[in-house]
Amino acid sequence: MKTLGILSSGRAEEYTAILEHLQGKDIAVTCINTDFKSDIFDYVKRYENVKAVCVGSDGMLQYFSENDFDLVAVRNCAVELKPQVINASRFIKVHPSLLPAFSGSDSLYRAFDAGVKVTGITVYYLSSTLEGGKIITQYPILIPNLMHYDELQKSVKALEDGIFPIVIEKILEDKVFDFQDLLPNQSRGGSTACGVGCSSCGGCGGH
């Protein structure tokens, strides 16, 4: 059985898409949260082979040194992972920009405020340098002139929910991830493999 850690500082919604996508597969999942007040600790009770633990910044190195995960997926984690922690496991992260553009914090707002017309998400291997690991995949999203920031946030969240679980599954299956895995065939409803409708994304060009 493969083992997956999902590291976040957010609510259960940061984990839901991944848990739903992997449900029924031979994968033991540990939801790791840095906030003991997160609702993820109650939420995981509805799943088999899923548990939740709270790990603070001071305990990261010991935790990942003592727990051997095949993969750790990082999403919206407020704790800075030190190089020693990163070297203790294999981490991938989803970032709300097309790296190397707008790396660091508040990247989505900074892109929107700068007036860019295309942004997106990047999934990459975490390294000891800021957003410096090998890129696994990127997916663009168009920003129309009349789009509000909250609409952009929802669109990017939908992309993350659709794409990040697919990447995670491919890596755990020891398969080479390819961008085409996201775009096999569109359904009649106009949705790609990532589950995001083309009308809300505009990034695949497969209309």
C-alpha cells in the first residue's frame, strides 16, 4: 500500500478533492495540519485508510524523519519548511501562479493587481530554494478584463482541485506524468479531465 501525506494549514476543503479522487484506491493517507483547530480532524472520520494528525513547525523534522511517506503533497501550508525537513521526504506543492512568475506569498493577488491577463497554477517538486524545484506541470487560466478577484480565486481553486489530485495519483502509481493526462477527451459538457469546464478556464484551447 502506498502512503501519502497531505500537508496544509487550512480547513478540510484543502484536502477534500484529493481524498475524493483517491477514495477506494490502495493508498493510506495522512492529513497533516499545523492548526489543531482545523475541521479536518473530524472530517477524516468518514474515510477508510485516512487519518489526521497535528504537527507544529517545531515538530516537522522529527515527524517526517520518523514517518516514511511515498509522497507528501503540500497545499496552503503556512509553515515554512526548512531544508532539513524537505530532505526528509519527497514533497510536491501546488502554487497559484505560472512559476517562475509571482513566486512567494500573495502571488495570486500580486498577479491580479499587476494586471496580467494569463495566470494559472504550477505543480512542482519542493526543494530547499523558494519555488525552485523541478516543475511537474502547469495549467493556465485567462483573466478577462471584467473578472473580479474573488472570481479568479474560485477559478484557481477549481483548477487546483481538479489537477493536483491527478498529479498525485500518477506519481504514486510510479507513472510519468504528462500534460496530456489532463486533456484526453472533453465530455459533451465541455469539461476536461481535470474536471474544470473550459468556459471557466480558457487555458487548454481545446474548444
